[in-house]
Amino acid sequence: MATYDRPDRRPTVVAGASSGIGAATALTLAATGYPVALGARRVDRLADLADSIRESGGEVVVSSLDVTDADSVTAFAAEVTAALGDIETVVSNAGAVAPGTIHEVGSDRFAREVDLAITGAHRLVRAFVPAMVERRRGDVVFVSSDVAVRARPFMSAYAAGKWGLEGMAHAMQMELEGTGVRASIVRPGPTWSEMGTDWDADAAAHVITEWERFGLARHPHFMKPQALADAIAFVVGAPRGVHVNLIEVNPEAPVR
């Protein structure tokens, strides 16, 4: 049976790195020694993050990335590979969520959210995984959500996207078996992030109330993004021969 050593240098892409889980993941992996490529639409937000990484002695490049645009993904992949070398790890974290009742949400908006979650992740797969398979090593981490297994009302496109994302990821795990490339899912529970901060206050209050009605907000605690960054670092840091294929992270309830 062939074995393949892991290189000491593991250039890593973090898509959706401008805030929340993506930013925390970039900082954590850079501190561990990974050269990181930061990708997001809000490139101005990436500049401050890159400065923090450099000040701590890390290696980083910044490039505009819109995973809903195939040309943007292709250009991003070429730019960061030229800057850092072969990409060994990809963290697919781009996402967005907006409130709405499913039969009232326009189909165009619904399609945009699903495209971001599923097809956007697939564009990253197409851009980076073929070379990983050729090298017989690599890690792809899909940041999902607990809505993939416990759908929440009034965020149906987000739930549909994450269900589809996990279906794609599970199929990939089987297809990649024996290639040396690991596809993994990190599934966050409630986490403090910028997603949802742009919601109308009344709409947000209604959504939370309905979550409680269906038993989907059992306690008030949310995690900080660092908890998910640590989980992602654990997944990609697993030694060869070990595949952490799925990890779900939830906030601990208040101690009574």
C-alpha cells in the first residue's frame, strides 16, 4: 500500500475570510504555521486581517474572491497558487443568510442563496481538488451548519443550501477515498458572527421566537467563531491515515 508524506509547508485557502469563522480560521491556521490565502468579496476587510497575520510573523496573501462567479474563482486560484505554491488545504466558508417565509421569498433570491452555498463550494472544488488528486494529498473543509440536520423556519434557502452542501461533501468523501485527499465537514451550531446582523430587528425577533416555539433555541448561549476555527485546525491537522470526516460543534448550555 502506498503512503504519502505530508509536506512541511501547507498553503491554505480560506474562502469567506473577511469576518466571523473565516477570519478566526485564517488567524488560527496562520499562527500554526500555514501560509494562508484570504479570499472574500470585501477585500478592504481582508487588508486589516492580513496585517495582523504579518505582524505575528505569518505568511499571507489577499485576493478578491466571489464564489458565485466562476471567473472570479479561476482568477483567485491562479493568483494565490502563483503567490504561495500548490494549495494543500481549502476551507470553504463563504455564506449568507436572510430571513423570509419560503412561499413569500422570490425564486431569484432563493436561487442566489443556494448557488452561494452549493455551487460556490463546487467552484472551489473544481479549482483546487484536481491538482490535489494528482499530488495524492490535500484537505477540503466545508463549513456547514446545524440547519443541515435540524432545519430552522424562516431561513429556508440557507437550510436547503447547507443540506445540499453536506450531500455533495458526503458523496465527495466516497469518490475521493483512496486518493489521499480528505473532504471534511465542520458543522457549527449557534455562533456569534456578522451573519444576521443586517436583518430588520422585528424580523430577527420573530425568527428567534419561532425557533423557540419549535424547540430550536433550547438555551441562550452562542459560541465565538474561535471555537469553529479550533475545530477546523483540528480537522486539517489530523495525521495522514486519519480522516475526521464530520465534526459538529455546539455551544454548551449554561450550568444550572
